Amino acid sequence: MKRLSVTFRIEPDGAVQIAKGRDAWALLELEREGERGCTPITTPGPRWSAYVFNLRGMGLIIETIHESHEGPFPGTHARYVLHSPISILEEAL
């Protein structure tokens, strides 16, 4: 089974690192969304908090913003925003 992998560097002079699987997917989504960030509502993924935890463990600065939402199941959700400047060096399956 092939897994997505993303080779990246935290700028300006971080070491080259590799995120794999869903962590790699989440990193690409966070980078693509920029300051808008990602939520499990707008960018569905089964375990966003776990992906963010793992990416933070790689040295990335990711902010968690708690937001309220209405609808048939009102409550709160998290919005994750990547603040670390990164360079994507390679994406591979």
C-alpha cells in the first residue's frame, strides 16, 4: 500500500524532514489554506488533532483557534493555522 509522503523544511534553515500518510496530507492542507487555516468541518479528516499533534512534534508552529458553530448539533470546533514558514521539497506516493 502506497502512502503519501511530503519532504519539507522549516525556513529559514531547518533540517529536512518527512511527514507521511495523513500527517503529510494535513501538512499540505494547512500550507494550502494559509492564514485561513483548516477545520474538520471545511477540510474533513478523521483525526485532525492527532495530525496536528504529530506535526507539532516535528517542530511546526500550528495555532489552535476554538470556534463556536450552530446548526442541529451546536458546539465548538478547532481551526488549525500553520504559522511556520515551510518549503515543500517533494511530494510522493
